[in-house]
Amino acid sequence: MLNPEAIPFILPPSYLLAAAFAISFLITFYGIPSVVKISRIKNLYDIPGTRTSHLVPVPRLGGAMVFAGVIISSVLFTGMEKAFELKYIIAGLLILFFIGLKDDIITLQPYKKAIGQFLASFIIVFFGGIKIVYNFPENSVFDFNSLLSLLISIGIFLTLINSMNFIDGIDGLAAGVGTMASLSFGIWFILNGQISFAVICFSLTGSLIAFLWYNLFSREFKIFLGDTGSMIIGFLLSVFLIRFLDLNWHGPVIKTTEVAPSLALAILIVPVFDIFRIVFVRIIHGKSPFSPDNNHIHHQVLKLAGSHARSTAVILSVNLLMIVLVLLFRNLGNGILISFLLLVSITLSFLLAFLKKNGKRSEPDRIKH
């Protein structure tokens, strides 16, 4: 009798990836209508407010089915050689799922969400070993390398988890960024024989594409990601990012990417630049870094583009262009490429602010279905 644990070893990698994508897509695609119906029965909606861009209540539990698709598909098709890391990935996802679900239903206090995010990050970094590894000279008093690695790695997780939550303000953006990033990291993992991590990437990609259909195009089953979805995406992208950097710096991989930090920044430029920009803007205006407002990049683009779909398309196109430019000019090195990415981002940010203040603005579309 065939041992189910051996299936990931028997099937060719292309079959595993296709199966992971298909299963996660189908679970999310066929699960979301049921979630929408339950949300209507239980009155679980995102209620329109001063900062929202929709006119009628919309269910915001789409992240629950993204979670289901990713978990089931990853467990089924991830090779057992990665079971040690996978169990801690799942542990972190479960923590974020439950605190996100509670927040989507009754709204949690920020500090409680922060505690859950820290706990999930600590588990995957400390116990799962998904962390940035530094090799500075040893310190005789304490292991400075381990402490620095722990702090920086947890900082990366917390930054990406919250930055994905920050950009989840217009239809398709957070899921679109998550799709582009998971697909980019997944392709690299495939090329370097990291099939188990590629399976998780493609599981996330499949779930997000299914979600995007309902989020962007469906009238009957319109749904939002909610904090559950955005935090899960941010957590998984942190795993992919750190694994991508660690493999490039320490191996073993088939071929390293010499400009790995630049490529990683290009892939994640939208959430990373937005969170640092918005925190800086709030601080210089004497506001709390956690005080909500309408000054995010996507809010500015929406006021100019006048449509969620157009705004998302513009932002994702710029994101893709930056990835392509880094790949084309990788011979320039990390210093020049990172400086270029930051310069372009800052320039575009000032351009948006100028157009918002002096240019012609379109009235943003608000969801009416």
C-alpha cells in the first residue's frame, strides 16, 4: 500500500506545483460563496465609514478561505523533508488566523493584535529557524549573532505583516501584490530545487487568484480579505523573503542571485515603501504612527485614477517594472540598484502628492454592490 507521506517524493515537481495551485484555487473558489452566505446570515460585514471606499456593507472574511486553501494544499504536497519548518509555519498561520478572524468579526484592540503578531513571528523565527543569519565576530559575553538575527528577523515579519494590512485599502491590491510576490519567489525556488517552498508559494498564488475573482469581478459574492487574509499574506511573504535571502547568502542552491537584496526589495517595494513612508509622514505631522488616515499610496492613486481596478493595475504595473529593471541591470550591484529603487519610489511619491494637490482629480469609484 502506498504511503501518503511518500507522494511528494514520487510525483514530478511540475505535478506537485500544478496540484498545489489547483487544490488551493478550488478550495478558495468554491468556499468563498459559502463564507459570503454565512456572513449575510450572521451580519458579518465591513460597514462603510469615513475611510472606506464602499457604499454598502461587504463581507470581509475572504482571508479565511485563503488560509484554508494554503494550509490544505501545503500539507498535501509539501515534501516531508520540510516537515520541521512547515509545522512552525502552520503554527504561526494558525495564530494569525484566529486573531485576524476575531478582529474581522468584533475588532480587536491594536495591542492584542500586536501580541499575536509577535508570538507568530517569534515561533517561526526561534523554533522554525526561518531567520536572517549573520556572521559577525563572536562575542565572548553572549551570542551577538543569534540575538541580532532574532531581532532583525522578527522585525521583518512584523513589518511585512503590518505593511500588507496597510495596503489592503482598495480592491485587488494586497492580493495582487501577494500573487506577484509569491509567484516571483516560487519561480526562484523552482529554479533552485527548493520544491517544498515553491509548493507553498503556488498554494498561496492559487488561493489569491481565486479570491481576486470575487474581490474584483463578482457582484453576487463580493468579499474583502480582512485582517485575516492580509496578515496571512504578510506572514508567508516574510517566510519566502527570509528563505530567499538565506539561501542566496548561505546556500545550498543551484545558482545564487548576486543582487538578492535588490530583487527582494523590488518584489516587495509596494508594501515596504508604503509602510515606511506613511509612518514618516505621520510622525512629521505629529501623529501616532498607528493613527489611520487616507494618505497611503493607494489612496493617492485612487483619487487620480478614479477606479479601484485602474489604481491596482497602475501600482502592480510599476511593481512589475521595478522587478524587470532589477533583473535587466543586475550587473550594477546592490548599492546602485537599491538606491535606484528608493529614488524612483520617492520621486513617484512626490509626483503623486503634486498631482493630488494641483492636478485634475477623478472622483474615486465607490463600491455599490
